[in-house]
Amino acid sequence: NAGVTQTPKFQVLKTGQSMTLQCAQDMNHEYMSWYRQDPGMGLRLIHYSVGAGITDQGEVPNGYNVSRSTTEDFPLRLLSAAPSQTSVYFCASTPRQGTDTQYFGPGTRLTVL
Amino acid sequence: EDKVVQSPLSLVVHEGDTVTLNCSYEVTNFRSLLWYKQEKKAPTFLFMLTSSGIEKKSGRLSSILDKKELFSILNITATQTGDSAVYLCAVANAGGTSYGKLTFGQGTILTVHP
């Protein structure tokens, strides 16, 4: 098993550009989530999904969209990048909602100029 | 709104010292508390605590939860330079649409000098 994979590892964008951060897991986990990590602020939940076709907002959803067309994939879309979205983004999965131990991907470091 | 506060925010010790990291929380419907270690990449799972007063141990690391006072501590004895990392505390919510969602604290940066 590859676990949770994320691409790209690094990305630099200009303000106003859009892009998609990819996340995939091969463990057949139902529950997937996206976090951003900023210095001194821990991890903050952006969006999450309890299964294919179902998504919901977390703590900081503005400026981001998600979809979950398959169990394996959970992409995060930045619609119009802003410097405030400069951060490290982590995708995580867990076997089912309520199984609290989450498995994290390696992260994507995003810089918006 | 669920809230997790960790203290101290940073800590510098020497090898062999014992450290105690604190985590206090407010959550509408508590399910569990988790500790993660993060070494410049993805967080890795350490412990999950659901019951008060029961210590979880793994080698030199141990953790305990107090559900009455709403806090947890993570102890590391005989610290080593390899313990240098950010330690994250998170709580899982059991209620309604928040079921299973994790709220993280700010993290404690631990630096262990030789």
C-alpha cells in the first residue's frame, strides 16, 4: 500500500491563478479530509468527506472547493489563489467516520506570490 | 466552537531530561483525544485516549487524560535528540455533523540538545 499520496510536493502560484492539489489513498478509507498548517496555528480543517459523493466544510473553507467522485481521490481546488493561502496542505484519511486515528499524506507546500 | 490549547508553545531541554507537554480542550461532544508527532513532514500518530485516568505508554512516551478537568499530558522521559519535533494534540468530536472531525492545538515545539 502506498498509503496517502499527495501531488505536487511544492507549488508556486501567482495571485489569481487556480490549481488543484491532488490526494489519493489506496486503503479503501471512507473518511478523507484536507488541512492547512500555518506557523503557530496547528492544523486547521478545510473540507472533509465521509464517502464518495459527500463533502462538507470544515473550519476554514473559503477559497477552496472539493469533490469526491471516488473513494480513492479527494482533490482540493484553489479557485483564485491569494497570498493568504500560502501554507502547507495535508490530506488525511481514516477507515470510517468516527475512527479517529488519521493517516496523513506527505504534504504540499504552496506559495502564492 | 471546539478549542484545543497546548502549552508550552516551545521547550528547549538537554538529553536525558524529562518533559511534560500539556493539552487543554473545550469540545461540545468529546469522543477522543489524540497526540501526534511531527518531524518536518506529516504528523505521525502517537496515542489515542478516550477514558479518564488510564495511562497509555509507548517506550519513553506516556500520556494520560483527565475528562473532568478537560486536559491531557504527554510525558517524555530520558529525552533524546530524536525526540525533537512538534507535538500536536487533537480532539475528536462525537456530535451530529461534527462526528469524527479533529480540532488541533497549536503544537508544542520540542528541541532536545545533546
